[in-house]
Amino acid sequence: MSRSGWPERCPVCRRPATAEHAPFCSRICRDRDLLAWLEGRYRLPGPPAPPSTPDEPDR
């Protein structure tokens, strides 16, 4: 990690990161990472969420 607090390499493609798109190298890599989160490819560890019922709104 650099002194500025973000990695020196893009976490998606490993190219040098830029300040404009930190911590990524480009808008493309930034968008690829966002898409991975939205598709559920990344998960945070923790206990499983309880199942919701049709009568109960999602939290």
C-alpha cells in the first residue's frame, strides 16, 4: 500500500493505479469491480442471514 492509503496496483488487472480512479487504474476496472459486487461474486464473511417469509419485508 502506498503512502496515500490506496494500493499502488489495480486490484483487478494489477496495472499501476491512478489517483483519478483510485484504487483502480481506469474506469473500466472500477466498473468491473462494481459489477462483481452487484453480481454477488464478492461476499463478506459472517453468519448466514435468516430466511425471509413472504409476510415479512426484507431488512
